[in-house]
Amino acid sequence: MTVRYRDGIEVTLSTGERVVCDADEPDGDVNVVSHAHGDHLYERAPGAVVWSPLTRELAAVRRDELPATATDDRLTLVDAGHVPGARAVVIEDPDGTTYCYTGDLSTRDHRYLGGFEPPEAEVDTLVIESTYGEPEYVFPPPAEAAAAFREWVRETDTPVLVFAYSLGRAQEVQLILGETDRQVYVTEAVAALNDPIVDAFDLAFDVARYGGDVTLDSGDALVLPSQTNRLSFVETLVEETGAQKAALSGWAVDSSFRFAGGYDATFPLSDHCDFEELLAVVDAVDPERVYTCHGSTDSLAREVRSRLGYEARALKRNQTSLGEF
């Protein structure tokens, strides 16, 4: 096999060299980081990494160790449209085979980010994420979801606590909230990621740092990392201020997301492809074979086979033969 899911996605070239993408402990001859979300970013740094300059800057915020930036003539980075700095990678094997590993991706334009477009090179093997790889996950246009969220903020007469991934979604949320009359606060974790993004895109976030000296009132909004939703300080804020909680995520397509998270409102704004867009990417790339990874892998592979007619399989961790799919 030439494509495996071990610690990250591993492509073995005809030379015997291994290209390892998005591993916790990268050990490839060439190592790739597609973007700086925690589930794609290394835990133990290798000596060097192929990545975008912005992903390197964001990694410097999130990790103590910072690898050198590597280049390789066989690898081409392509905008993934997912979050600032995110890249897909096209790998050209000396034997003529071309691979594309998407990392996480979005084909939609989101304010200052353009969407993923298929690489110009002919791709033999596509390794595509499948976060929303089930047919029920179809999103409204981003502008529609943003408008619904903005309207909810304007109609809410209490402080609002907005939960979003610190990298990517949180920056989009800040821009949307900037179109309301709220004073917007962000945590230190969000603010630290804002700085490289401001420099890279010449943006301005009209926000203030939230701290213990800040008392939220009805004209305020606080953007918090999504994983803090259930922390005790959040519940204390709600009790003391009467704040309403909102979350923006593709999972909001399913009403159970709101109730499971204890949110007052949810909005289906995502920085991933939805199900139909994943199928459209496969069709546009038009590869010889497709491997699905990271999410609803079995569902997406099945739909790619049945709807589009491509050879498609779900990557299983540590498989050693095609018979283990």
C-alpha cells in the first residue's frame, strides 16, 4: 500500500520515502502540517515541516517547539479554504503518480478567505476529509447563517457568550459581531491567534481583552473557545449576568447539537465542506481512486462509490492491506 492512516496520513513514494501529514509525532522523511488546529498540529515537533508561513506563525502561538520550514520540489501547497493558513498538499511521486491530501477544506468563500479549488495537476489518488460526510449535513449559504446570528444578537437584550473554535471561526464571529452595536470581548487565547491573522490579511478586529476586571452588561458580547462551554466560570457568568449562550458550527444542522451543548441558540456556520460539497470536490478533482479520512469515512466512501462511481475506501488506522478496509 502507498497510502496509510497511522499517526497522521502517510504516503509512501516509489523511492521508499514517506510523506507524513498531520501527525502527532511526525517521523516521515518529509512532514506536512496542513493547518494549525490542534487535531492536525504536532504534539512533538519534528526537525522540519512543509507548511504555509501563516500556519507556522499560528503554530508558534500554540506550541512551545517550532520546527524549521522545509520545502520539497515534489510537494505543492494549495489553499484549502478552511481556516487562515490552511493548505492541501499535492505530492508528485517520481514514478508519475500524483496524490492530493486535502486536510480540512471548504469550497466556500468566507469573508477574507477564498474557498478551495481543485489543483491544476491531474490527481491519481485523492485523500479527502469527511467531517460532514453524511447526507443530512447540508449547510445554508454562509451569509444566510451569519445574518441569522447577527439578527439574534441584535434582538437579545442580555450579554451574549459566543462559542467558536479559537482559530478560524472565532475570527469570523468577531467580524460579524463588529457589524452589530455590541462591545466585543475576546479571551487571551483568541486574541493571541488574532495577531498573526491581522498581519497576514491586513484585518482589524475591533475587540477588547476580557479579564477579571471586566463586568459584562447587556451591550456586550464575549467570544470564547468552543471547548470552554461547560466550564464552571461560564456557568457563573450566566448566573451573574443572565447571559445567553450561542454557538456557530456545522453540527448545528442537527437540533440535538443545541440541546447537548446547553446553548440558547445555534447557527450552522462552518469552515468545512458540507456533504454535497465534498462530493463536488471529488467530482471536480476526478481522481483514479479516493480515500476518506477524518470523520464519517465509511459514509462518504459509500456515497462516492454509489453516486459518483469512483473507487473509494475509508482509511482505517494502522491497516496493513486492502483486505483490512
